[in-house]
Amino acid sequence: MTTSHVLRIVHTADLTPAELKTLRALLDDAFDGDFADEDFEHCLGGLHAIAYEEGGRPVAHGAVVMRRVRHAGRWLRVGYVEGVGVRAGLRRAGLGGRVMAELERVVAQAYDAGMLSASDEGAALYAARGWQVWPGRVCVLGTEGVVRLPEEEGSTFVLPGPAGQPDVEQDADLVFDWRDGDVL
């Protein structure tokens, strides 16, 4: 028996406190309890793609939020993908791909490029969808200036924007804006 899943695109501002609490629980489950409060905060303020099973329980989630990334002498408006997760027991059934398709649509229409930091478990999904591992240096602009983040190199993925938007030059650094918790 196949269950039909409804996909909803919604801004954080249109989610109730109860819905946010339910999403937080979903992400705790999807990340096996390794999803900190700062990780959830990073998902807020943008658009969420949420798949619901019959009865209204969310079973898959992803968000895209705006970040500023300095690259090749200019600041890009980047659609940064956060909190992509699927409830245990429903993985490898296409729900992550459906969530990502909606987030990629938003990135293509509203941002210069898409970026994300992938877990080892999620990397295959992003690579299969055309996201590319960033081959260069990854940095953050903090209170002490630009700081290299070598631990993020190899897990930072980029999805270039559509034609007519700035090219992402692979020999220039990515310098992300600062935020609390994991910077990427």
C-alpha cells in the first residue's frame, strides 16, 4: 500500500508554535537526536518544504534561508539549504528528493546560487541532484576577520543559479556570514 504525501511550501512566519514544535521533533528524529537548538534556529526565517502523511503528521522537511557569501570580490545572495531530513522508516522513498526539488525551485528563482553543508548520509542525495562539492577554500567572516574553515571543505555543496546570474568561480574563496552554532 502506497501512502500519498502532501507537500506544503510555507514561510516560517506562517507556521504556528505547535507546528514549529512538531518540525523540531521531526528533525530530532531524522538526525537521530543530533540536531541542536542552533541547528533548528538556522532553519527559521525562510521557506520550508514540508511533506505530510495522511493525518497531517510531517514526515520530511527542508528549509531555504538567505545568507550572504562573499565570493570573487562581491557579496552573493545565497539560498542556503538547512534541515533536510526524512522520518526514520520513510527514507529512500523519494521524499527527500521532492523536498529538494521545491527548495531548488526557490533557489533558482530568488538567489544567485544555492549552497549547503552536507552530512555524510545526505551527500549522495545532493550529488545525484546536480549539486557540486565546492573544490576551494571555505571561510567565515567573524569578529576577528576572515577565518578559514578547513573542516567544512569537502562537505560544502554549491548549486549555481540560472543563466544571467553571477558565475561561481571555483578558484575564489567562499566567505560566509557569521552565525551562532555551526557556521555551516
